[in-house]
Amino acid sequence: KQTQSFKLILYLVRHGDAEPKKPGVSDFERQLTLNGRDVTQKMAKALRKMGIKIDLVVSSPLVRAVQTAEIIRDIIGVETEILKLNELIPGSGFTSFLGIISNLDAENILAVGHEPYLGEFLGWFICLSKPIEFEKNSIACVEVERFSQCGGNLKWFVNPEQILKLIE
């Protein structure tokens, strides 16, 4: 095992519940529903109560992901602006995403994205043969050892029901 001079914790979050696809509204523009906002707020409060520290929030540029990221950033109290990354849009390359976060000055990064990208990325990054399914507002905590395939260790993974039970 290599000794690394860095320690990075990556929190992967799937956006909250969004409005359904409808004519005249592009997938890019779909917003969180009231329930999506509510569950995201509760999840963020749970993370804050757990003492989760976030230095930087990155998000897919799609509206529902940015809205999720803003709620979490505001509740946890992250001071920096959200960095919008096209590399978090489904279909993007995993190594491109890792290349960007490897150059960020942060030890605790929260990334908000979409299915199936997050589940495929997580499976690839922690060396599983298949993706892990992220339901809306699920969160994975990964310790980064290397910025490459099989370079991460899954610390924990919870869905919204589990994380809310943890703080009751």
C-alpha cells in the first residue's frame, strides 16, 4: 500500500426528489419538489448533527442537483461557492471527475449528482463488479487513497430513511 501525503473524504449524494419530466421543460431544468427540498433539508441537518465536515461542495450543473447542493451547503455551513462540474452529468468519464477533484484544495468534498452515474462511479471506484444503487438523497462516504479505479474505500452508505433514524 502506498503512503500518500493527502487524505480526502468524498461524500457522494444523489439529488432529492425532482419534478417529473414534462413537455417544454428540459431535463436540465427540472427542479426539486417540495418533498425533495424537505427530505434534503432533513438529511443535511442529520449530517450536521453527525459532525460531518465539508470543505467544498461540487455539483452537476442540472438544476435539481444544484438545488440539493445549495440546501446541504447552507445547512452544514460551507462558506465556499458550489463548483458546478459537467463531469458529474451521467455519461461523463470517471477519470475526468477524479482528475478535477484531485486538484482541488479540500480534504472533505461533497459531490451531488445523478443515477446511474453515481452508482456506476462508486462501484468502479471501490472495485465492485457492479454498480451500487443510489436512491434519491442517499449518501456514500468514501476515503480516497488513489485517484483511479479501485482507489477508494467505502466507509459508509445510507439512504434517507437510515440517516434520519440515526439522528432520532
